[in-house]
Amino acid sequence: MSRKSAFSVGLLVLGAYILAAILSSFITPYSPTGLVGRPLDDPSEAHLLGTNDLGQDIFSRLLYGTRATLIIGLLGALLSVSVSTFVGLVSAYYGGGIDEVITRSVDVMMTIPTFPLLLVLTIFFAPSIFVISGLMGVLGGTQGIRIIRSQVLSLVEANFVYGAKAIGAGDLRIMTRHILPNVLPLATVKFVFAAQRYMLMGVGLGFLGLGDPSVVDWGQMISRAYYNGGFALGLWWWLIPPGIAVTLLSVALALLGYGLEEEIDPRLKRSAAI
Amino acid sequence: MNAEYLMRRVFYSLLAFMVSVTLTFVLLHLMPGDYLHSILPYLAEKNPDAARMFREQFGLNRSISEQYFLYMANVIRGNWGYSFLYGQPVLAIIGEKLRWTLVILFPSTVLSIIIGMAVGAYSGWKNGSKTDLSVLNFMIFVGAVPSYWWAMLFILIFGFHLNLFPLGGYVSIDALENGVCIFDVLRHAALPIAALTISSVPGTYYLMRNSTLQTTGEEYVLTARSKGLTEMEVLRHHALKNAMLPMVTVIALELAQMITGSVFVETIFSWPGLGLLTFEALRVRDLPLLQGIFLIDTLMVILANIAADFSYPLIDPRVKVGENV
């Protein structure tokens, strides 16, 4: 698949998921938490994917679950990219003491494994999708600081920045009007890959029992199907759909990021058919 | 090797370790509810004396700062406290579980490095060809599937439907009579290792592919070609060695990701390692045990980084530690 078609396919699938998330209440007549049928019903016309052990409609849970997963992934990614862009920009632009402190702190932070820390923090703050995405954003943000910083470092020495300084532009103006637009493409690619990672992690937390108990999410669905009989009884329509849903969304985001990469690195364009 | 550089690395590692000790300590102690409350919810009201004795024994009645310094001193002395859940020294439990984690972590790391490097080198070398593109697309797909889903699919297909491997655990029930047999353990370890490997291969693959791509433009490759060597010889003797250099640091960084993966894989396969222990400790809020696990995770990552730093000059004679590193 070429980068261009990867980009279109990724965007198309992501769009479909966003539509499903927005329109889920119109697509399915059942509430995702309501007890709407006999427990463990097989797929039928009334219940497209059957019902789970509580008699909840699996198809509507699947549709509503899109919301939590998308929010966690996109919000977490937005936060982490904002953090790393802001800190990286300030660090590289001002240099000196600030840069030294930030770089050293990042060095130290990088050696601390984030996932175990995320588990503890999630328990500590009580799991809610906004808390989880906030935590992932802040913890994951440190990883990107270096990349943004090195990009900005080369921009600070650019002629147009010297030019802007010469005509008396302030630091804030230079950073937001001259440097930021040049960092944004890189930040966008980082955003897409971060969204993929956090979305998988959010579903993973749900599976480990650290999901937001007040929302329907795929991780909790998988966990429920796995531990409450969907697996042992071979009820594939209970266990498989949420897994497929996660995987497909993750593949779509990966393709999207892969397609976007070309835009920021023109060297990739030249390298033959890719 | 440069002594100053070595000292600086050790100092930063020590600092990182101290920060993680502080961080986990603060966080774990700010957690809602103390241990007494979670195992014996009404003890404090029913029997204040017993509750007081309990708190004294576990040091829960002391001030936070006192507990912190006590903990710091103990960590350095190797006394990582007692687990609430198991009632045993944390370090002893971790030591035992760490062994089991390494049983699956070590083979899957080695496998993913070998597979990732071999396929990545080939793909990068044949850059732009049909093979390269289809392998790349395949790896994007493999990398996008979460580790827990691989684990579950493996159980479902190979354990449940084909009945080739056990569904979980680390030994069969007859180990009670016959003792633990190494082949039995390996049979149980096969699926967790496969799941961990498959979810970490794409990472190694991408980097190796990029690294090989870069060497194809180098002049020594051109020289080797002009000498009339076959493509395979150029790749094996000239390009590959140079492409492998950056992988050393990457492999160290990948360890943190493997630890994450092992939490899911071990939980799903009920493999008695650190990952499953993390899950159990979280559920019952076993503070000392959790602190121990975080510390050991951090230590592993730190050690891997230092090892990478110091093995680099051994592999690449052009780099001397302390000069421009």
C-alpha cells in the first residue's frame, strides 16, 4: 500500500469510527447499560451480536464503547503533544539554564517506566476517562520533548528567526508565529501515533480492571467476556467484536500516521515506490 | 574508558533511581485508604487496641517524612519491606517472580531482536520492492494489534480450539506428584513467549529497516559493490554490521515496553511473574510490594541503559566513551 492510499484508508476508517461514536444513539435502539434481553442470547435480528451475561445488548455496547476509546486516545494524545511541544519549544528557544534543567529532568524521567507509574496514578486518582487521558498526556509528554526540542534547536538558528528578531519581534511572537508553524507537521504525526498508543493503553487499562466504571469501554467488555464465560462457552460474538474494533481502529491510526510521515519528511517521497 | 563519563552516568542513574523511589513513595502513600482499612474494614472501630498494634507493627502510625527516610535507608540496605498480601519480604517475592518473568522475557527479547533485525535488514536492503512493501504493511498491521489481543487470540486458537498448548499457568496439575518438569514449563511458556515476541517484533523491525536504508547510500557500500561482491556479501559483510550499531541503544529502550507488555500477557496467561504480581498488588493496594515492583522495573531499565552505553564502544571501535557521546 502506498503512503497516499494508506493515508486515505486510515482517514476513512477513523471517520467511520467518529461517526459511529456520534450517531450511536441513532443506530441502535438499546441503551448500552440497560438490561434489554435474556442473558447470553445468541445473535438474532433483535440483538445483532446477542446479549452478555447481564442481558445487555452487545452491539450497542460496542457502538457506545467507541466514545470512551476515542476520547481517551485523542484527548491523551492532544495533551501529550501540547506538553511536549510547549516544553520543547521553551527549552530550545531560551536555552541556557532553563534548557539545562529541562533536558536533565527529561533524562531522569525517561528512565522511569511510565506504564507501572500510570497504573498507580490511575488507582490514586480513581479511574475516569478524563483522568486517565490526562495522566497519559502528562506522563507520555516527556517522551516527545526531546524530538520537538531538537527540531526547534535547528529553527532557532534559521535566518527568518534572526530577521524577525532584527525587526524587533518579541519572544512570544517569534515562538508562536515563526517557529510553531514549522514544528506543527512533526507534532501532527506525533499526535496520530500517540493517539494510537493511548487508545490501546486505555482499552488495556479497562481490561486490567482500571477502566472508568461509569462508561462503557471495550477493555471492560473484553475483560467481562473473557472472565465471565464468553471465552469458556465459545461465545465468539461476545469476545471477538470488541477486540476487532480496537485492532481495526489501531491499524487505521497507524496507516494515517504512516501516510502523514511523508508530508513532514520529503526524503521519504524520493525513496522509490513507498 | 573515561572515568568522568562513567561517574556522570552512574550519578544520573542514581538520581533517576532516587526520584523514582521518592515518586512512588509519595504517590503510594497518598493513595486512598490504608491497608488496615482494606483487609479488616471495621477493626479500627471494633478493636482500637488491635488496630493500634497493627499500625505500629507496620509503621503506619509514624509521620510521612519519618516513613520516607526509613524507606530510603531500607531500600539502600536491601530491606524493601514486607508485603501486606504475602507477609514476606518484598525483595524475596520479587526475586522469585522476577525469575519467572525472565523465563518469558528473555527468550522473547532475543527472538524479537533476531526476527526483527533479520526481516528489517532484508526489507531495508530491498527498499521499494514488492517484498519490502508487503512486509512493511504486514508489520504495520502486526504492530497495531495490542499485546493483550495477541495473547487472547493465541489462547483461543492454539489453546482452546486446537488444544496444542495449555490455557494458562506455568505447570500442569501432575507436577504435584512428579515435580516440576522443564518441558512442561516450556510448553506453558510457549504461548506467552509467542505473544510477547510478536508484539515487540515490529518495533525492532522498523528501526532495523531504517538503519539499513541509511547504510545503502554510504560510500563503503558503493566500494564493496564496485569490488564485484555479490549483493548478499555486501549486505552481510558491509552494510549489516554498520546498520546494527544503533540497535544497541534501542534494545535497551525496548525493555520498558516489554515490561508493559508482560503485565498484560502474564495477567491473561496467569503466568506467575512480575506482571501478574503487579496486577495482584494493585488490586489489594499492597503498598510495599508495589513500591518494590516499580523500583525493580526502574532498576532494570537503568541497568539496560548503562549496559547499552558501555557496550557501544566495544561494538564500534570508532566510538570512545567520553568523547562526543
